[in-house]
Amino acid sequence: MIDEETLTGAVHFHGHLCPGLALGIRAAEIALEVIGPHAVDEEVVAIVETDMCGVDGIQFLTGCTFGKGNMIHRDYGKNAYTFVRRSDGRAIRISGRARAAGPPDPEQEDLGAKLGDGTATPDERQRLATAHERRSRRILEAPIEELYDVELVDIEMPRLARNFTSVQCASCDEPTMETRIRLLDGAPLCPPCFERAVC
Ligand SMILES: [Zn+2]
Ligand SMILES: [Zn+2]
């Protein structure tokens, strides 16, 4: 299990402690153990199948980040993460088990709904926060096999993130990554300007 100081850092990075972050932290722990330490550069690539809270735990702990280009999002809506080591291609997929976040809790769902539509009282907000905290702590302490299935996988190595040159959009004049530019009658356009021009 990660130490309190690292946990504090992850919570600070994400903004709050929640079950999603806790699940991301546990997935990151597996990656650090099986694939390699915090990535300084692109030596490890993460392919994440969600864009929810857990991804922040992964970015913070593994050093696989969107900004560095060694985190790839596949919009599958799953609590599942693949990590690939560039040096030898070793790869694992870590997939969340059913009920990894704990059994459904009708009271908590009810409170969550109230929070969502803005009708929760301060007392109810507090109760929900406490329940969240309890659930998160349980995830942080649970045996890994209750949370995740881990398997070695064979995957094609993702390409290195590359620096592309920018081209100025002929409509809004903003420099735009060359690979995103679309041509309309020979004029280079950025994606939103292209959409506007053809619609
Ligand atoms: Zn969260
Ligand atoms: Zn433009």
C-alpha cells in the first residue's frame, strides 16, 4: 500500500479523496510493481479505458500523463488500464472486477442524487463525504485480487509522441498542429474553422 505522504500528494493533485481515485491508485501500484518505476520520459505508456477520477491517480503515481503523450485514452467507459514497457514490450492489462468499489449502498446513492440536484442539506453532505471516505479507505486497503484482474497481454507498441510543426489556420490565424489541419479548396483550416466552413 502507498504511504500517507504519497496519498496526500495524489489527493492534492486530484482535488479530493474518492473511490475512483482510490481505484486508480491501486491500479498504479500494480503497474509500478510489474512494469517499472515512475516514468520520467516515455519508457512506460498507459492506455486508459476511462477518463474518470482514477486516471488522475495513474498520472500522479506512474508518470504516464496526457501532456507527455504516454497516456492514451480509449473511451470505453471501463475501469481498465494497460501498461506497456518500451524497453522489452512487456505489457499488462489491469481490469476492474465487478463491485470493486464495494457493494451498492442505497442510502449513499440517495444522498448522491440529492447532492446532484442540489437538495442535500449540510448534514447530508457531511454524511455522504464520510461514506465516500470510508469506501475510499476500504479500496486502499483491500487485497488487490478483490479489486482487479491482471493479465499479461501482447499489444502493438504505441508510437512515440512526436513534436509536429504548426500551420497557421487561414481563417482564425491560430497556429495549429499540422496533423489536425484540414484543407478546404487548398486553404489550411483548424478543426473548428473547418467544421464551420463546411456546415
Ligand atoms: Zn474524484
Ligand atoms: Zn481556425
